[in-house]
Amino acid sequence: MTPDRQASFELMCDYTASDSLRRHMLAVETAMQAYAKKLGEDEAKWAVVGLLHDFDYEKWPEPPDHPLQGCKILKEKGYPDDVIHAIQSHVEQTGVPRVSLMDKALFACDELCGFTIAVAYVRPTGMEGMQAKSVRKKMKQKSFAASVSREDIVQGAEDFGVELNEHIDFVIQALQADATALKIEDS
């Protein structure tokens, strides 16, 4: 069963007041859908995983409550087990292993989307013209977006089986295609 996108969006909005956290989840949704398309996977399902991966974060910010409390809600609402598993596995403290390609894609896209958007905000042209080297340069600057785990970005690409620069460029391209909707266009 593929979850309904509109119902998933409403669920995310019901639990998430922060505009920046909503935009983060929308960005991860965009990257996940793009990867699903590239890999011939279920685009709608992968997109919903990205959309809902942090929906419980404001209510339960500390792992493992996040994402386990949210996954209980998803289970009650009838979301498929593979969607729930992917969301559980994106946080190390749950102890839930990343096994499927969808699990690995979510982990690979999560921190990278947040970091890429942060880079876009400090560039005069936003997402326009951004390349992996811009992101890699900022990754070396520990004070920039300090809460983003560079180790998770690197490990995510490795576990997903993609070369880091190619992964960064792919995510950039996916986000560029939706930059206006994500409110990361040139400002």
C-alpha cells in the first residue's frame, strides 16, 4: 500500500508548527522522490517517508522517542511496515538497522538536505549554480550549521552506495527543481 500524500502532509502539519522544520521535511521528500524515480522505486512511498521522517520531532525531540513515538502513530494510522521501518532507522539511537534501499536513502538524504539548504541561504544566488564543491567547502567549516553531522552525511552516502560528490550534486539538482516551493530560491 502506498500512503496518501495529502493525508501525510496534513499529519505532518498537525504535529509540526515550525516552518523551517516543515521545509526540511519537504526538502527530504523532494530528494527521496527524485532518488526513487532514478532507481525505479515507488516514488510516492519514498516521498512520504521523506515527508514524515521528522513529523514527531517537535513533540518528542529526544531519541529514541523521536522517531519511535511518531512511528506508533503511523502504525495506528495504518502506514506500511516498510515506511515505518525506514523512519525508525534514520535515527541511530533507535537501534533499528537500515536494511532496505529506502532506509539507506532516507539516512543519506536527511542531513544532506538540511546542510545543502543552509549553504543555499548564505550564497548570493541561493541554489542557483550550486555544486558539490560549495557544499564540501562548507562541510569543512565546523562552525557553519554546526548541528549537522558531517559524519552522517559521509556515512549516509557510503551506506547508500553512492559517491559523495555525486550524491551531493544529485540532491542539489533535486532541490533546485523545487527551490521556489521549498522557499530556498535566490532571495
